Amino acid sequence: MLSIFRGSLARRARRAVGLCAVAGLTSLAAPVMAQPATQQITYLLPAPANLPAFAPLMLAEKKGYYAAEGLSVRWLTVQGGADVGKQLASGNGDLGGGLGDTPIVLRPNGIPIKGVALLGGRTLHQLVVRNDANIKSPADLKGKTITVLSYQDTGFYATLGLLASAGLTRTDARIQGAGPAGVWQQVATGKADAMVGTPEWAQNIEDAGVKVTMTSTDKYFPGMAQAVLASDKTIAEKPEMVRKFVRATIKSVAEIMRDPAAAAKEYCATVPGYKGKEAEIEKILTYYARNVYPGQERLGAFDPARVTKLQDFYMQEKIIREKSNLADLFTNQFVQ
């Protein structure tokens, strides 16, 4: 009886060993799920990354939206939106930021870039004037000093458009490329009467104790919001990379529109130097959410009629020497 029991145990042991061996082989044979490779890309910013204008980008990175798309983004700052376009066309970056206007201005100069996403249905740039400068409309800018980020920034061309709307030219006012600090500081100190720039710079002037009036430049001519730009070569060779970046960015814009107060708290926790300034940033992001981002049938998409109208305006006012084909200025293929 004991021998039978021992034989039974032996058979069970051999069977268990066999099952373990099969399990081990099965485990070895099972495919290992590979993690998607992270794609390194370079994004060119027209101004320092800590400007709230770039909140959608910085929040998308902080929340891992780019990482979820398999992208690792390196941020580099250059000298304005026009310079972004030139650098992209030269292959010195994958994507970059400027105004939706930027391709209109650069294409006639043989710089092959186009917009791949438009971050808002209204215009980014604001006309900000000191209340003591007696400027009620663009016509009153004659003889005044106006600051812009740089002569390589699309804001400079927006200023020309603003002057042209009142029948003025560049020589009718003193336009100064003052850099990201001087653009608002010169207005705050009284060295300039007005500025064409972003809402946060207007906030900086008011924080310095100077009363200003801010008016969206699209009241006077059909400007556009901030855009994600790419060269023709990048669009042709890396369409999935462009699509992923656009998708993550638009997701972030939509969240700011839905709840600018929550976005302000997250932004202040993300960007060094803004801790304790939640109320100020909430005011700025609320302005974007109410006055810059709205107005698109599909968030991120260019409106062909608006682009046409703006290009016609630039041509009429001789800011550009020739028109480009509409299909060369933007594409909505990446906006979902």
C-alpha cells in the first residue's frame, strides 16, 4: 500500500514539473509589449516661455499630454514669430509659434511655412495705450511712440496693419522693437505712448501703477490668434508628429476655455516665478478664454474667409508685395 502511495506521489511530482516547464516555455514565448519610442522634437517660441500666452503649451507639457502622444519637447526662444518661421524653414526646429498672419508675411519672401493649428478665433495682439496719451483710435497714433516685441515679430506687421487701418504708414509713428521686457516697461515709464502686444504685458503695465486701455486689434483689421507653424518639409515628412502635437495642444486650450481659474492655479504651480500670483494669472487667462480663444467652428481650425480677408488687407496696404495661394498658408488636416 505504501509503495502504491509513493508511486502516486512520484507521478504527481513528474506531472507538476512538466506543467511548470510548459508554463515557463509559454512565458518565454509570449511577446513582450514594447513601449512606444519617445520622439524628441524642438519647438521654437517667439518670446520667453514664461509668458502666459504660452500657457496651453506649458500646461500640456506639465499634464503629460505631449508625453502621452510619445513626444518629448525641447523649447527654444528666438526673436519673434517671423524669426520662428525663418528658422523652421531652415530646418532649425520642428514646430514653432507665431501669429496666424505669419505665413502671409513670409511666403512672398520664399519662406515655405504654413499654419497647422490656430489657437483661437480672434486676434492675439492688443492695442494697449496709456490713458494719459489721448489715443482714442488708430488715427491718434500719428506722431506717437509705439513699442513691439521686435521687428522680426509678427506683432510688428500687426502694428503696420493697425496704422494702415487709419491711413497711416510706418513713418507716421515711431515704432520701437523693445524686447520682451522693454515692450511694456517703456509704456509703464512713459517713454512710449502705446504698445501692440499680448494681454499679459498690459497687466504688467497696470501692475506698475499706470492706467491703460486695451483694445483687440481685430476691431480695426482682421488679425489672427497665435498659431502652431511648420515648414512644408516637416508637414510632408512628419505628419504624425505634427498631428500628435496639435492634438495635445488643442486639448490644453479647451481646458483653459472651460475653467480659466483652475488653469491659472495649475499654471502658477508649473511656471517658476508665478507662485502667489494666481489672481493676476486668472485675470489674464480669463481674458484669453473670453476674448482670444473663442470664435472657431472647430477649435484649432483656420477660417479660409478670415485668412483671405487678412491677406487682401496686407496686399492692399502694401505690407506684402504679392499674394500666396490659400492652401500654402495653412492646413486644417491636423485639427480633429
